[in-house]
Amino acid sequence: MTDQTAYNFAYLDEQTKRMIRRAILKGVAIPGYQVPFASREMPMPYGWGTGGVQVTSACLVPEDRLKVIDQGADDTTNAVSIRRFFQRTAGIEVTEATADATVIQTRHRIPETPLTEGQILVYQVPIPEPLRFLEPRETETRKMHELEDYGLMHVKLYEDISRHGQIATAYDYPVKVEGRYVMDPSPIPKFDNPKLGGNAAIQLFGAGREQRIYALPPYTQAISLDFDDYPFTASKADHACDLCGAPDSYLDEVITDDQGSRMFVCSDTDFCGSRRAAGHIGPMGTPSAGG
Amino acid sequence: MSILAKMKMQPLLSVRDLAKFYGGRIGCADVGFDLYPGEVLGIVGESGSGKSTLLSCLAGHLAPDRGEVIFDTKEGLRDTVLMAEAARRRLARTDWAYVHQNPRDGLRMGVSAGGNVGERLMAVGARHYGQIRDAAVDWLGRVEIAADRVDDRPSAFSGGMQQRLQIARNLVTGPRLVFMDEPTGGLDVSVQARLLDLLRGLVREMGLSAIIVTHDLAVVRLLADRLMVMKGGYVVEQGLTDQVLDDPQHEYTQLLVSSVLQV
């Protein structure tokens, strides 16, 4: 282990954090607008959450309690290594309990437990531009945002319905923020989309490789795009959690053997564990399993 | 409609002293004309004569260096050169249409025919899938594309079908002015003839005004009421189509008319 005092608090130098905070403030002031920032090289590859880590680093204060989740789980490689990164470079407290955390960095999920005022949710974003796969030119997509020229977003949904009979976009589902900017919510399942709008926490989005930061301040309106006759639906696997029995949480499907047996479990491990600790037991759960 | 009746009407588009320079070279210069509702104007000339530059300036794709382009918008007469980009794009989505020479430039090749036709509707706020799809199928029928091709991508269409799809996609919002850049270029003659028939029908039926850039005199003979002949960036002759083609005054027009191959 290297000498910990060689690092500034939370790894980044103060000037860089200052620059990122300015971008965050601008993002909060213009909800849904993608603010360019000078993304730094981080000691991890692009695609592992460099954007989220930089935003988290700029937000952290020594009193913070950090939670990191990857696909809802606290114990996957990405979550564990980012959590350890901040433990080592910032010496802050960490937690797995959603309610106890002040800053939560997430990849691909919003926690099931409702967030509260004062919490900050930091998303890792691979591609911040919702129009990117429809219009490859950056100059043109910026122009489209400027002029609110969003007809193309619905062309994508139209294509979904004409090809699949329904809106087949299941994650990365675009939202319109406060009737102005169309925003990419990062690849969260569309099940989580209703939690974006009116959320009590500050939601910050960091895209390291693409060098963009954007934000949803607390209680901001975020409406999922849809058609009048094909309204948005927050879908999930039609099942209850096999461990904790929760009927309304987002589920992962786990293949358990080579004969095709499977089980459905909550993707949010903290939510599932605390339910089991409170005595809720699903068909395959054991009372002894705790959170 | 008689010419006299048209004279009393407000022009849909009036162009004054329009000029566009590429550095020291002239793209087009000293262009001025009035286009009345329901009128079709042909612009002919050889390659490099400034036809496409002029059309791009009129349609707002290029910013002219001088002159004004007054369009009769729903809010009254407006100079589209001075207009804000947002307002100009709104015009381009509603009152205007632009048919490219190459349908690949005007279509989204990765999107189904129905999506292509529906895009303009969605851009102006249509949010009902069933209605958008009905409109798309209706328009495919009007340009003679079978309804069962609505979910096929344009890449599965022949060149003539792609061009007709591009026309359907442009006309679905009921524009008042259509810009066409060599709409029949690259099509074989029998397909050209059918497309011209179709265009003539649509223009008459919808009462469209159109500006057609072409180097094919047969196209303007069939479609255009009036004709402008360009050379070296300047308009050298303009007048009624039959008059210009049957009794050309300028030497370049005479050359152009006499160059047409007779079968």
C-alpha cells in the first residue's frame, strides 16, 4: 500500500474538484442539460464508472457515509473496488444500508428504499446523449437540444412498436425533464424511471469518457416519453422475490443449474437483506439468511 | 388560374437580390423572383451554374451573403434569412418540404418506411401511434407503395420507390412550398415518367407551390409553369416555360434547348 498521505482527500486535487463542482452546479441549475467538463484520467478504465467517481469525489466531505452499488448489488466487483477506492483515498465511512448513506454511487439501478432529502445519488453514465444512436453528429444533437427538436426520439419508439408490437426499450429509457430537455437516465431499467421524477435526493449523472455532467435537482419533473395509445409502463419480471418474497421490487433472474432451473431475486441486495432480517421469507429463502 | 388572377395575389415567396459567394467565386448572384401560391417554378442550367446553391439558400440550408427571401408565413411576411434558426426549422418541418436528388440523403435508411413518413408528424407533436401509422399507410398508398411495405426499411426498396417514399415523407404534413433538387436524377426513364406523373398529380391536387431544380428540360416542360435559366451564377433568362423553351432569347438558352437529344 502506498503512503496514503500522498493523495489529496478523495483522490482528485482541489482545483479539479472545484472545476467539477462548477459543472455540477450548472447542471443543477439547468436540469437535464449536459454540461461539458474536463474529465480526468482515473486509476480505472473507462466504462468502470470514471464519470461517477469524479462526481462522487467532488461531492464527498469527510463526514459523508458512502454506499456504492452495481446493478443494485453492494458486493459486485465494480461496487467493491470503488468503495475501497474512496475508503483508501478519502478515509470516509462506508455503508450498505441505503437509508444510512449520504452519498450513493450507482451503476444501472435506483435503490428500492425511497431516498430522502440530503442524500446524493451519483449515476455512472456510459453515453449521456439520448439522441446519439439516432443522430451520430455531436454538432447536430446539440442543435437539436437547443431547438427542442425532439421528434426523432419518438421515431425510435415508433420503430419499437412497429417491429415488436410494444415499446421494447427496457432500459436507458429517455425522459423529458421539466418539459424542456430530453435526458438519458443512464442504463437503469425502465422500472426505475418513475423514481427519477419528484425524487427528494439530488441526482447527479457523470459520464467520464464523454466528459459530460448533468443533474436532476430534488423534486424535478421527469416524464418518460411515450405515445397516447402506447403509454409508458414500468415493467419487471412477473414474479416475487424468491428470497424475501417482495412482490414489487426489481428482480434479477438467476440460472441455478444446467437443467434450466431458475430463481428470481431482488437486484437490490440491501433491500432484500433487510426484508429478510425483518422476517419476510420467500419460497427459496432461509430464515437464517440476513442482510 | 389565369396569370392576371395570380398577379393580384400575395406572392408566397419573393426573393430579392440574393447572392452567395464562395470566397472570390460566385455561387449565385442578383437573383430575384416572385413565386405565387400554386405555381411551379423550374430552375435549369448546366452543372456549376448555381442552381443548387440557390435552392439551398432559399431552403435555409445555406446562409446567403446578400439579399432577402420573404416567405408568406402564417404570421405574415417574414424574411427567412434573418429568422431565428428555431423558427426556420419549424417552417422546414411544417410549411416547407425538401426533396433531395439522392433519396438516401432525405430518408433515414435505418428506419422503416412508416417511421420515415411519421417523423415529420412526430416532430410537430403527433403522439398517437395508431393515427401516425394510419397517416403513413395512407401516404404510402398515395405514392403507389403497397401498404404491406410499411414496416420495411428503405434499403429494401428500389430507387424509384425510395424517391416516392421521400416525397411521401415530405408531403405528409401538408407543406405549402416544396423544394426539389433534381427529383428524377438517377432514375431510368420509365420510372422517371411515372414519378413525374405522380408529382404532377400531387402538385395539382394539393395546390402546392414548388421550386424544381433540374438539368432535364423534359421535367420542367411537364411540371413547371415558369422557368428560370441560370449560367455562371446569374439568371440569364426567365419567363413562362413554353415561351422560354419554344422561343429562347439568350444564346445559352438557345444552346440548352438545341442540345436536347430527339429520339
